[in-house]
Amino acid sequence: MDSLIAILLFGVMVGMDNFQAACALGLMPLTRARKLALGVSFGLCESLSSLGGLFVGQFLGTHFFPGKTAGAVALLISGATILYLACTGRDLEGPANDGWMIFGLPLSLSLDNLIGGAGLGASGLPPVMSAAMIGAVCSALSFAGLFLGSRGRLLVPRRANAIAGGWLVLIAAMSLR
């Protein structure tokens, strides 16, 4: 029972960056299908990254691996691009539903789980079950963030895109400090 609690707590811990990014992304004009794909993508990337960490994390942990930095830089680039497009009055429907947003951003945010997965492996937790639970928790947090973000879009429809871009830039800045 203690191992299940440890896995769930780890899932919540690593899923919080997904929740924050999903809240910002939910402010954008995402289609329902893209929101579903994004939430699933966050969970899959977190699961696979944690599972990969279970198998190769010990090697990577002994070398410099900028997993957190890569995620922060991806957020910064995404946020700055969204902010620029919003401030210049460009349509964000295309970029918001682009493959980079659906797969690239979740992948870059999950890179730090390689190291976290190594810790799970070292503690003797079952790798496949651990990765599945982490993915489920991260997907749930992502869906919650997308839902809250889309509700926020209803409150500030004219400024939602600019807020989304600024929010992503702020998350990135806080991650880099």
C-alpha cells in the first residue's frame, strides 16, 4: 500500500507542470478533439519517460541531463510565440491545434521524468504499473487544467490568447530560476 501511495504522490508531483501548462493551453482555441489528444499525450509522454527512466535513468543521472531546462525552454518558446501571435492579431486556431502543441510540448515537459523514473526503479517499484499510474495521474491533471483554462477563456475571450502566452512564459521563467 505504501508503494501505491508513493507512486501516486510522484505522479501528482511530476504532473503539476502539465497542469500549469494545460491551464494556459486551455485558454487557447483548441478543438475538443485536440484537447483530448493533448491530455492523452501528456499522460503518454509522462508514462513513457518515467518508464524509460526506470531502464536508463541511472546512466543519465550520472551525466549532465538538462531535462528540466529543455521543458522550460520549450514553454518559453511556445509562450513567446503565442504571445507574439496574439499581440499582432493573428489567428491562433492553426498553431493551437498543431502537432507541436499536441506532442512536442508534452514530450519536452516529460524529459525530467527520466531521472525521476530512475528513482522509482531504485526503490524496487514495478516499472510498468508505476508508469501506467503516473500517466493516468498526469492525464487527469492535464484534463483538469484544460477544462479550467477553457472556462477562463469564457471569462476573458478577447485577451485569452495573450494571457495563455504570458502564462507559459511565466511558468518557463519560474522553472529556469
